[in-house]
Amino acid sequence: MNNFEYCVPTRVLFGRDTHKQVGTVIKEYGFKKVLVHYGGGSVKKSGLLDQVTDSLKEQGIEFVLFGGVKPNPTLSLAKEGMELCRQEGIDFILAVGGGSVLDSAKCIADGTLNPEIDPWKYFIKEASPDKALPHGNILTLSASGSETSLSCVITNEDGNYKRGFNSKTHRPLFAILNPELTFSVNKFQTGCGSVDIMMHTLERYLGGNTKDTPLTDRIAEGLLTSVMEAGAIVDKDPKNYEARATLMWAGSLSHNDLTGLGREFMMQVHQLEHELSGLYPCIAHGAGLSALFCSWSRYVCEKDPMRFAQLAVRVMKVEMDFEEPLKTALKGIDRLEEFFQSIKMPVRLSELDDAVREEDFEVMAEKCSFNGTRSLPGIRTLGKQEMIDVYRMAY
Amino acid sequence: MNNFEYCVPTRVLFGRDTHKQVGTVIKEYGFKKVLVHYGGGSVKKSGLLDQVTDSLKEQGIEFVLFGGVKPNPTLSLAKEGMELCRQEGIDFILAVGGGSVLDSAKCIADGTLNPEIDPWKYFIKEASPDKALPHGNILTLSASGSETSLSCVITNEDGNYKRGFNSKTHRPLFAILNPELTFSVNKFQTGCGSVDIMMHTLERYLGGNTKDTPLTDRIAEGLLTSVMEAGAIVDKDPKNYEARATLMWAGSLSHNDLTGLGREFMMQVHQLEHELSGLYPCIAHGAGLSALFCSWSRYVCEKDPMRFAQLAVRVMKVEMDFEEPLKTALKGIDRLEEFFQSIKMPVRLSELDDAVREEDFEVMAEKCSFNGTRSLPGIRTLGKQEMIDVYRMAY
């Protein structure tokens, strides 16, 4: 087990009707003027936005509405948000939505208080924010884990670069998690969410070569098992509160470090996927991950068959083949692939909505390897050529 | 699943040599004068206390030493500490030790800033602290989970009452967890620690009748399995870093709410044990729990055999008896008892160091039931008579 530092200060309010407390909660902290940040029409149509603003009004809290976030949130919209916060004297950002809205809010929070720095510099690691506006959220989609995590992913339309960075400034002050708010998420988006949740843990579990993390492993395995069970239930019964609750809480735990503590953390598949949905912004992140993951697994698993066998036995319920552990490993990957298919997730790039073209693999690998200057460490190191291999295998 | 609120803001620094950073960490927060609180001679003998004070001196931080905490920490010593903090103008308390030292520090932290209130009132729920001195810790014993929890247990020598209460003021600012600092803990204390860690999760897992908490359940089961594996290793090989690390991290997770989220939380066995070690202060908390738990389990399990069967199958590796689940439940309890015995923990009150006398059961039940005015809710409600029954069964 490696040394680690762990701190998740976000206050989680979990359960039915919790979103109605938002005004009271913000009032407790003493904030005066809130930017309410959201996406498209769904939070309006569902009445959620009205419930939120009513709750703020009841507590006499001023607010400014700022919608328009799309999947794969953009730097340009975030820059508009920063300008607005400064003009309006906003002292708190409330994100109402899924991971895209939350990440956009984090980017705005970083940028608002640091007007002298080009915010893209944070994403290309040329600067890091030392302060940010405080922010919190009401989550409407179980997926990214952004509601308690320190990560933030933004797309710069200038070159279609999708990049993320971690910062303590990204930890929300609070996260309001009401599983009922996800009842209306359609099957495809729900499936994408389940995949994304699993990936955050799987990438930690299969991310490197650390040994001796039995407690972290078992927490990770328990989370994966629970998400697969709940994902299958929700696919048939979208208003099943208990299964929605499992997905929602798993989403937070899966990306707040708990499931990888003491382990190296590489995220090769996420990096490969970011190039994909960076180039094809219509590709949902979870669908991209689903299309890549099993091919990536088959590509790297020979380097550590016992690790993949552990996953196969403990999570995918494969019987251990003690003579040929690699067979167990591969059978586990097959079962995971079957699970993705059972919730109608793509398992090949060619299944994705957009017609991904083979000739793009070179471009994506070029970007992902920073023009061939970096390799991605992991169970198997991926240089530019290996990245192309994985994209091809997944096609 | 029930609604819940969850927030564990304590910053954990985990791993080898982390305790040497303590001066730097305290300096970061800007504290000027630290009360270094500890127990007996072991932190002196091991050289740990010197390493801590050296680290403080290096950063130019003033400090006052205040030792003398014994197992089952007393209110009178804590009151001395409050007086000392006020006299010396202390702005931070650093606890160096196990759960007793940490709880004593929490009690001092609450009392110092509230001199007008008798601190025992917090423990009998007649008042609650609205402010406290900030505090942090360097842990030397994996057991109580006090290093990140909001609980604090103190014994009032005036009547031998042992009482605990939860408060946000009890969350440490930081917890420095170096498993190497537990290498010298003897087998008996290590065993007591493993039992205590398991109990914090078991009491949540078996505490009430909540349904539909699959993710919390699997995290709990993973933790229990890991602690049993690590506990057995450490019993034979006390300097096994990885197993000590598992116990240490499990200790924190087991009592910071994670393993019971969404569930009712009753702690019947803890309440019964507090009377025991309240009356016989020489009884180690973990040993008291170990002596009571399996009898308590047998006493209540008929009310929810399937819950106990789940524990038996998933953690104790018992084959499910589908015709008679109660048999599975009981077999699981037997295996747990065997595990306790394998690490030389008592499984009967009559095995405890002190000669516990049968005629005390009435007195203990009288105290635990607040003179017969309260029952303990749970899988099976325990009134005064049922408490006596459990003590008798465990004798």
C-alpha cells in the first residue's frame, strides 16, 4: 500500500426531498447572492428550477440564473459565467444538474477570483488556482462523481481539446443528492452514468501495479457489484428509488478517491476517451468509455492476469481457473462486456452514434500522447502506437 | 435506505513516516501554542514524543506537555486539561495516542471554550457544545476510530458512569495515521482493537431493521473480511506493515459512519459494554465487546435470521442453508466466536481479567436502562430484563 492523503470535506445531504432544503443550507453559510448554474430545459420542465429558486426566495437570498451548459461543457461558456459573477457580485455558485453543469461551475469558480490568469492554463498545468468562489450542487444525474470530487473536465473549442485537472478548490461545500431527481433520466443516459461510475473505480482497481490494498480492493469490489445490480434494475424500472439511490451514492464514492486509496491512479481509458469525445462532442462520455474499456482490458490484461482474475472472480462471479488464470481474466472481461450490452451500452467504437472514422485514431493518439512526447503509465505503458492499437481493437 | 447526512472533513495523512510532518502541518494552519496530550510512558519510551516535540520546535511552535491519560479516560483529568489550556493560552490540542487519549482531547477541546458549562452535561445530553478548540491527532492504536469520528466517550468517576456523545466539534482537523506506530502494540491490545473495529461496523450492520442498503452492506462486509484477515496476520506477525495498515485504515472507516449510511444505528452491545467497563475500569473496551457480542447475537438473531445469514454467508463464508436460514445465522455467529478465540479474545464475561460478578448484572442493567426508564431499540428491543438476560447468557 502506498502512502496517501485523503480529505473529502463536502457535506452530503442524501435522500428524498433534500433539494427543498437548499435555501436553508445556503443561508446557514451566510451567502448573499447566488449564481444558479444549469443546463437546458429539463430542470425547467421538471419544475426543479422553480423549487430551487422558491427555496432561495423564501430565505431572502438573491440569485442570478445562468443556464446553457451542454454535455462536454465548454471553456467559452465558463468564461461568460466568470464575467457574470464578477459583474453581479456573486458570492456562491449553485450548480443544478449533472457532471457537465458541476464541472462548468467549478471552472467558473476558479476563474472568477483569478481574472488575471487565462483559465485554460489550469487545464494544461501551467498554473493552479489558489482560491475560488465557494460552490455547491443539486445533482440530477448519477455519473461523474463531480458532486464530491476534486476533478473538473472542460472542452476548449479552440482545437477541440478536452482536459481535466484536480484541485482542492473543486471540492463542493455541499452536495444535495436526491435519487428521485434522477427518475426521469432516460435509459441511455442512465446506462452511460452506470458505466462512468464503474470506470472511476475500475481505473483505480486496474490502474497500476500496487500490491497489498485488500481493504480498498474489497470496497471497490463491493461498489462495482452494487452498481451492476442497481444498473440492471434501473434499466427495467427507472423509478426504483432504492436502485437509483445505490447508483447515486456509488457515483460519489467512486470518484472521491475512496476506492483507490493506497493505489496508483492512472486512468488510461479516461484519457483515451477524452480524445474521442473531444473530437466528437456528441459522444456521451459513458458511451465512449463503454466502447473502449473491454478492448483496453484485453490489450493490457496479459501483463497482470491475476489482478484481472481477482476482478473476474469477486465481481463478475467467474469460477477461478487455477491452471490458466488468464482464461479467468478474459472470461471476466467477457462478462463485463455482456453486462454493458445488457444495459444497451456500446462495446465497440463502430457502434457509437457518430461515425467514428479509423483515420482519426492517429489524430487522437497524437493528441493523447502530446505529439508523441508522453506515454500513459499503467499495467501496460501506452505510447502513441499502443494507443492506436487500443482504438483499433475497439473499432 | 434512510435519508442521511454525511460529512467527514478530517484530513487524513496515511503511511510511513507521516508523523514527522506534524510540525509542518500545524504550522500550515497557523496555530501558535499546542497542548500535546498523551497517555503513559509508551510514547516516551518509543521516542515518539521526542519526534513530535522536535517537529514542533523545528517550526517554532510553542507547546505544553500534558500526559497521564489512562484507558477509560476520566472527566477529572479532562477538567485539569481545560484549566491548563485556559491558563496557557493554548490554541490547538494535539492528541498522541489511542482512542482514550483522543477522546480525552476532544473533551478538553469542548470544555476549554465553554467554562460556564459543566462538561458532564454534554454526556448526559443536557447541553451541547457550540464551539471547541481545534484538535488533531497522531494515532498509535487501531481501534476506536476516534481519529476521524464525531464520538467521544468519557468516564465520570463520580458514580462510575461511562457515557459518550457525538458532536461536530469532535471531528479532528487532521489525523496522522502511520501503521508503523502500532508495531509495538501487544497482542492483547491489538486483538481488542480488531474487535472494536469490527464492532463499529457490526453494530451498524446488525443495528436495526432498515432494508435496501446494498452498497453500504457490501462496504461493511468488505471491511469486516479485511479486518479478520489482517487481524489473524498481525496476531502472528506484529510488524507486518500491510496488515497493520489495513487495521488502521479500517479503524477510521469503521466509525466514521461510512459503513452504516442509510441505516438505523443503535449500538446495543456498546451500551451494554459501557456499563461493564464503567463498573470495572480495568476491562479493556474491546475485550468487553468480545465477551458480549456473540451472546447478544444469539439472543437477538431469531428476530431477523436472514440478516444474520447474510453476514454468515458473505463474511464468515458459511454455506447458506436455504431450508433453515437460522442455522446459517447461528453458524456464522459460531465462526465469529472462533475468530475471536483464535486471536485470544474472551467470548464470555467469566473469562475477563476482573472477576465480574453475576450480582452486578442487575446494577449494570439498572444504569443502562436509566433506572428502567429507557429501552434500547434494535433488531430486538432490550429493556432492563432483556439486558440482564444478555449479561447472563454471556457469563
